[in-house]
Amino acid sequence: MTGDFLTMSNGSLDVSYSSIGLDVRADDTTHCDMHFTGGAISVTHTNVSTSAYGVMFYGGQGADFTYDNWFANSIDVDTEQGVPVTGDFSFGWFQRGTAPTGTGIVANSLASGRLADAGPRP
């Protein structure tokens, strides 16, 4: 797939126990798994993987990105300079070992390995 997979500029989104992206990079040509410019955002216990950008977080207040696995993205989390956002990325696993940073971003108690409790339930 080329382009963006999941986009939202307003409204509410609640995603949990899902996979957004592939498990292996192989032929994934997605530009970004998620692109948000506003709204109420909750993406928890989810695998976010294999795109150029895991999330382009360009708008949103009080967003919940907790307990997620972030892997095989060129960039996991991108924010837009000068656009105020607030989002919590705590308790997640970032394959690169570096959490997102920036004004309004919280990333506490990160996991040291991939979370078994993220992704689709059997």
C-alpha cells in the first residue's frame, strides 16, 4: 500500500489490541501507519510497524499511545514544529531504544523488550 493507512483530523479514534503495519518490512510501501491532525486519539496495546512513519502526530490533545510496540519504522513518532500536541507513549517498547521527545510528549517506564500483551488477541 502506498500513501497513509489511517488518517484523522477530528472525531474520536479508539484502537486496541491491533496490528497497524506488517510484522516484517518486506513489501510495505506505506508512507505512515497513522496521520493525525486532531481529535480524541487512543491507540493502545497495538503493534505499529514497517512504515516510513509509525505516526505523524500533527494534532491532538491528551492522546493515549500507551503499551504499544513500535518497530521497523523509519521514524516511529513525528511531530510538527510549532503545533501543540499532548500524548502519552508510556509503557511502550521502541525497537530503536529511544522514546519520542518534545513539548507535550510523555514517555515513562518504557519496556525493555517487545510487549507480549500488544497486538491482536488469539
